[in-house]
Amino acid sequence: MAGTLISNASTEATLEQIKEIIKAKSVELLHLQFVDIEGILKHVTVTSAQLEDVVEGKMMFDGSSIKGFSPINKSDLYLQPDLTTFAVLPWTEEAGYSEARFLCSAANPDGTPFEGDTRNVLKKTVDRAADKGYTISVGPELEFFLFKNDDNGYATTELTDKAGYFEPSPHDLGERVRLEIYRALKAMGFTIEASHHEVAEGQHEINFKYADVLTAADLATTYKWVVKTVAKKFGMHATFMPKPVFGINGSGMHVNMSFFEGSENAFFDPTDEMQLSEKAYQFIAGVLENVKGIAAVTNPLVNSYKRLVPGYEAPCYIAWSASNRSALIRIPAKRGLATRVELRCPDPSSNPYLTFAVIASAGLDGIEKGLEAPAPINEDIFHMNDEERAFRGIDNLPGSLADAVKELEAGEIAAKTLGEHVYNEYVSMKKAEWDSYRTAVHTWEIENYHSKF
């Protein structure tokens, strides 16, 4: 698979490769990593001497202690490593010592996939697409902010620089951090395509090559971990919070997705005016029709909806275009095998496994139903007034997490894609999150009401 140090050969051959690397790199510790329902990385560490037991899926953990996983009376779960995700951690390498990791899926005691594991949720979507003859290709673009840490190593709200889009050093004070992130990611098997300062102060982006959808979710999860780990070594805090600073752009995770039939891009048709196939238009229609019902997954936080407002480049209106960046869906200029649909609303706080699953499922729904895409909107939607948008039939994304959860419950895609366990846990968690926010007293209220009333 792309983005790994291990070839996608037979299990025996792959295991031999891993053993050779462990010996050559003096790997002593293995971190078995997985994510909870929110996409937060977890791991348990074992010695390399336990490799055989690891590969055979014998490492057990308490699922009741992981958010969204098991009840306490059914808590025993096992970790099944994906051998292609093995990678030595470059920041641990010393003379005669290093550490490595595997990304894992969770399994029940009988060996069946645990339905509460979001990596398994994405695998089911991969299987659904495969039943229709498709493989799914994804290239995510995750933005992040760098803040200064205090003397105790805790994050402050002070940004690390005041640079702007594509600015170099000396204004871009995060350039050195990005270089070290690049080196770490490259050593772990990533193919890096670009690295730059983003539009907002203290905001950055490092792009890596697309991959099959499961690998892409693994890469996005790894990327977030590496970015945070390296930033910490520089006395900085990297955050994927979508809107950490009022008045400047927030961070997105644009998701570029293609369907392939064998080696052919199913979204490409050279005879079409826009060189898009009928299936591409149907995919677009499916995403547009279902996007309100998946927003609570692609934009999962209370804070997510403070990014999705006019004026900061983040899309909040439901429309598509070949090039218009104010539209929710954009079709990048490249064609042929590179033809893809870019959904611009997701943010990097989301769980990549769930986000990629619901987007693919929504698009697949459009193909299966033969939905017809509306006309593209090439004008700047941000500068249209409410009446003009209404006349053009341009709807809005949900305006809050509460609205998004209502849309999720009203739709069908999320429940069908996530499965009963994850769906119920996710809805319950997001309702509790909104209620906690709704009843909290915020700084804005104190500043505006405390003295006045």
C-alpha cells in the first residue's frame, strides 16, 4: 500500500520483512495503536519479543475504558494489527535502540470484527463499494495551527508567528517545525507533495499523496500524531481544532475522492464538456443530497460550526463548481486518472475513518439511485444575498452541532454507514457534548453581561 514501509505481500513475507527491520533498527518496543469513536489515537506498548503474539491477535485490552466501545460486561477486546502499517518511529532512534508501531483494528473474543471500531466501519464501506465494482481513492488535506507552550509544556493561546499564505522565513517561524515533520513522515513511508504556511497566522499545511481509502485514513491518523509529537519537541502545541482563533480562517480537511473501476478512474469521461463521467455527476448529487445528514460526522465539534461561516474561505452553502472555492464541492483542474471530487467542509478534528466512510457512502448512494447533479454555481456564493441564494436553490449546511445532529438523525446515510453500535454511541455522545456547551457559562457572556446587568 502507498505510504508504508512494508509491501502488501503475503502475511508470511510481510512478517519476515518486519522481523528484518526490527533486527536492523534494534526495535525494542512495539506500540499497538487504534482510535476511539472520536478518532483519538490510543496505544498499548509491548516488547518486540512478543511480535508473534501481536501478529496472531492475542493482545487483549479493556474496551469499556475506551470512549464509544464496549459496556463493562462485554469489555474484553483484542487488537489485530495491520502489518502494512508497521513503521519505525524516527524520533526514537538512538544508537542500538528504537521503537515501532502498528495500526490495529479491534476484534471480539471470537475473532470477528468489533462493530464499535471505526476502522472496521470504514472496511464495511470499502466492501460495499467493492460489491459494486469500485475501489475508493482519497487524498485528504489537513490544516493545523501552531501555538506556543508555556514553561510547563502546556499550550497557550499565543500563536507562533504572524506570517501569511506561502510566506517564507523569517516571517514563517513554523518552517523549521514543518521540515522536521516532513522528515519524520518521510521516514515512516509517506510521500510528501507540498509543505507551506497557510492563510491564517500560525496556520500550516503539509500534503501527502493520495491512497486507497483505508490507507488514507491510516495516514491521516498517523499525520495528526506525528505533527503533534514533533511540534512538542520545539516547545509548540499543534492543534487540529477547526476554529481556535476568532477573526481569522479556521482549519479544514478537504477530502479529494475518486472511484476506480480496475485501473480506470470512474469519474473521468474525455467526451464530456467538463470531462466528468455520469457516475461523477451522480456521486456529486449523492453527496449534495446527503451532506446535511453527515455534517455531524465530517464536522463533529461545537467549534466546527464557528469555522463554517461566510468570509473565511470555509464553505457553508450547498453547491458545487468546477473551480469556485466558495462552493461546498470543487472539481480540481486535473483530469484523467487524477479526476476527483473535493469536498471542502470536513475539518481535521473529525475521525478520518468515519468521515471517509460517510462521504463515500453518500456518493455511492447517488450512483446507485442515478441521482442528477444540479447545475454548477460558478459565481462567488459568499457575495450573494439571501434572496439570490434562495432563487438559485442554494441551501445551507447546519449552523450548529445541535442542528447537525438533528439532520443526522433525520437522514439515512449515517445510520446505514456507521452501523447500530457506532451510530447510537455517536449520537448520544454528540447530544451530551451540545448539552454541556449549551449550559456552560462562557467568557463572552461574562464580558458582555456581567457588569451591564
